[in-house]
Amino acid sequence: MEPIIGQGQQAQQAGDAGAPSDVIKDTSEQNFSADVIEGSMQQPVIVDFWAPWCGPCKTLTPILEKVVKEQKGKVKLIKLNIDQAQSLAAQLRIQSIPMVYAFYQGRPVDGFQGAQQESYIRQFVQQLAQMAGDPGQQQQEAIDQALEQARGALDAGETATAQSIYQKVLEYDQSNAAALAGLIRCATANGDTAGARELYESLTEDLQQNSEVQAAHAAIELAEQAADAGDTAELERKITANPDDLQSRYDLALALNAQGKREAAAEQLLAIIKRDRNWEDEAARKQLVKFFEAWGPTDPVTQRARRQLSSILFS
């Protein structure tokens, strides 16, 4: 993740301030590998092979520089004086100049020989830029992938891993709602409900209205409720002795959810609704809706419990 996000951030900064200062540079035989082969792993690199005595080179090079600058860092131009790199020119079979090669991902991907019209060069450079894609899009794709990894880690109980990934995302996007919601969930999962609430309350009103942040906030409230729910074994004994003890069922649902037993928690609330849907001003239904909000609409338990709830309410 890190190299892709870093690349996107660099590209975005370049776009804000025009082409970066090193988008056009001279190289040497000694630096060719670093400037071209390694450099092309990050973005396309155009190599202009020229010599001081080459007349057409003096026409071609300024056009190349102009068009490359228009791409604002998506493509680099590296210039190599073949008089100072004769063995490398021979190795690359440069027999006539001007010669232009394009490298991407460490290998040559295109090229042309001789002076060309500006329209041809612009198309050549634009195609290279499209080959690499939009750096901003690459950054967003990397962030999305990182968030998916973090969610998977959190669901697997690997809160330290998830927290590390969420923090890395926030280094590049300080107001990323999904990452902030993830950190809140990490704190909640670690039993630090006070820290989770402090983080939530530090967010702007707009961020607090985000659906993922609201779901994380619901998870805080559920964790706070569960702290007073009581021991599950004792609650289960009470229910066994009196199946109509709806308060114990309600408390058991909270305690089970805190243990990650979502399906069992939903079953207890659905059992209350079946017995008395109006109990305590529809407390069981309202609590189930809170569960849905905290678990998320795509959670399988949410989807099953929603169907069961609808079946009960409209039967």
C-alpha cells in the first residue's frame, strides 16, 4: 500500500504546483539505470538520445520538454548525450539520432526516431500518461484496498493490525471517514469506550453525519450499554426459569452482542418482539435497529434479522 499511496500523494502535490522540478533532467551512463529503469517503475520515462552536433535534436527536444511539462509529473523526460555515453548507446543500438525511447515498469514500451510534429509527440506522451493511469485514482484505489484490509483484520479480531492500517490511511487523507470510523471501532473492540467516544466527539459535524461514523458511534453506545448488562450465564438461568422475563432477555442480547455473538443477540430481541412487541415502548425493536446500524446493512446477520423482524411485524 505505502508506495502506491506515496506516489499518488506526490503526484497530487505536483499537480497543485505544476510540473515537479525533476520532471526533466539530464542523465549519464552511470545514472541511466537509476533514472530510467528504476524511475520507470513509478511512472513512464521518456529518454531523449541526442548530441550537440545533431540539428534535428535541437528542434525535437524543446517540443518534448513542452509536452512533458503539460502532463504535470505523470511522465518524466530524461535526456542523454550519446557522445558521453557511447558504450550505452551501442548497447541500446542507437544508430541514428534523434531517437526517443519510452520506458515503463523497467522495460521499453514505445519509441520513435527522427524529428516529429508537435501533434504526434503530444499524442505519444498522452498515451504514455494514460498507460500509467491517473495518480489520483491510483491513490484512491490504494486507500480503498487498505481500508478493505483493515476491515478484514478488525473482523478477524486483529485490532492492532487494523489500527495500524487505518492510521496509515489517515496520514494521506486526514478526514477519511472510513478510517476514522475504523479507529473508533478499534478502540471500542479493545474495551476503550471512553477513548472511542472522545475520538468521535472530536470530529466535525459533517464527519459525524457520515454513515460509517454513525455506525461506529452506535457501536460505542452498544458497548456502553453492555457494560451494565450483567453476566450471560446468570441471565440465561433467569430466562430458563422464566421465559417471559423480557428484561433478562433484553440484557442478555446486549451482553451477547458485546461478545460478538450477533445472531444470538438478535434472536433474544426477536423473541421479545414475538412475545410483546410493545414492551417498554418497543425497546426490543429499537435496540435491534441499533444493532443493524452498528453491524452495517450488508452484514449477513443484519439481513437475516431484518427479514425476521418484518415477518413478525407484518404477520
